[in-house]
Amino acid sequence: MSKEQYDDIIKHTKASLEKNILDKITKFRYSEIDDYFVIQVYVKEGMKARKLGEILTNIEDYAREKNISVVVDFLRG
């Protein structure tokens, strides 16, 4: 995945998620681990599983539309 593709996915995510969900995300990071493209999503303490699912679905669905295979990893921080 290129930097431009990553930026496009994050831009779409920020534009399409509700503000109350975005307020609980502290940052996004990108890495490649064992030939997998990984988007790390850092979330604040107390994030509910349902909200994590909304973030996951948003990122995966948009990446799939763009023919990009990604793994989404959630971390506290």
C-alpha cells in the first residue's frame, strides 16, 4: 500500500465517521508486518466494542472498494 492509498483511507475514515467516535481516536499509524498492510488505530480508554466495530467496518469496506487488503489493529493510547 502506498502512502497516498493510506492517506486516502484515513481521509475517508475521518470524513465519514461520527464526531463522537473520532473524538475517541488519538492517532492512526501505518506499518507492514510479515507482508501485511496494517493500519493501527489508537483509541482512548473506554471505547465500546460497537464503536470499534464501526471503525473497523469503515476502514475495511473502503479499502476493499479500492482493492487494498488491510489489517486493522486497535491499541490503547
